[in-house]
Amino acid sequence: MKKIILITGGARSGKSSYAEKMALSLTANPVYLATARVWDEEFRERVNRHQERRGPEWTNIEEEKELSRHDLSGRIVLIDCITMWCNNFFFDLNDDVDATLSAMKEEFLKFTNQDATFIFVTNEIGMGGTSTNDIQRCFTDLQGWMNQFVASQADEVILMVSGIPMKIK
């Protein structure tokens, strides 16, 4: 049965750890769908550390944009994270917020049309101050609108604050 869970919060709020524990509580062999684009060697090392920490019970898939290319029916799938996923579309679509939001919504609906449990992780980047940088403001708007869209589709929404999960929906 299809289910969508959104786990949101600030940086280092415990989102990913909580999502991983949740996925492992639902199945012995979850899927970790990583959306990060590896920009440099430091980030590659970070990705490697995360993969090693998760262990062999996880099926690791790296997919920057086209999540729906993967048939994950019947699986528990942790998607980490919407923020990096947004970044990839935003960058490839030349910072066009409307085109990015449209493409992401379409891809989200195609992907979540599968009969699976989806655990999405995202960041609440708009909880801080307003940036003086135009591109950053555009990205913050995009991220907020995408988070709202995913939350509207989700069966559950959990806000992480200082490692503490708070059920929102």
C-alpha cells in the first residue's frame, strides 16, 4: 500500500538518522535513494562515509533527478533529500523557479505512483533570515513551495527539532 512520509527540519536536526531508523523499523532491507550531486572530493568522501555507516542491509541508489526511472514497488524507500533534488533541477534549468517547480512536481507524482512506502527527507531552509543574495532567495522560495507540495501529498509529516521528532500531520 502506497504511503508518503515527509521528515523535515533544520540542518543537523536529526532528520536523516530518524528516517534511517524508521526505514529499518519497517523492513530489514530498505532502499536509500540519494539525490545528491557530487560536486567535489570532500563531498564524495561524505557520501562514502554515509554509505559505510548504513551497512549492507541497505540497497543504495544514486539518482540526481529522475527518481521514477527506478521501479521500487513493494519497497521501503528513503529519499534523501528533497533539497539536493531541488538543487539539481534548479541548476540544470538555469535558476528558473517556475520551470523547476513544475518539473519536480511532475517527477514527484510519477515516482510516487508506485505501490511503495516513501520516506522523504527535506530541509526547512526558510526558517532563518532572508538572504541578500537573489539566487539564494529564489532557491529558498522554490524549496519552501516544493516542501509544501510534498507535505500536501504526504500521509505523515514529522518536524525534527534538536533530534526530537514532532508529528505535524
